[in-house]
Amino acid sequence: MDKLLAALALVMVIEGIWPFLAPETFRRALMLMASEGNGALRLAGLVSMLSGVGLLYWIN
């Protein structure tokens, strides 16, 4: 459980870097993503999940 919480904390830190360093660029990217269709967002989510699973598999 400690490793899971540490991993979640690391995700939160990493996800916070972009809006902290470049808030205007982050805002524009969110607006662009919001204008995309559901299919494009699902594809981006799928690619992200598969990349994460692949990385976990490679690490272990």
C-alpha cells in the first residue's frame, strides 16, 4: 500500500509541473483537448494507458 501511495503522489507531482511552469500553454492545451471529439480523447487515453502498462512491464 505504501508503494501505491508513493506512486500516486509521484503522478500528482509530475502532473502539476506543466500547469505550474507554463499555465497559459496548459490552458490552451486543455481548451484544444476539450474541443476534440470523444473518439480522439479515448484514443489518447488508450495510448496513455498502454504506454503506462508497457513501462511497468519493462521496469519489472
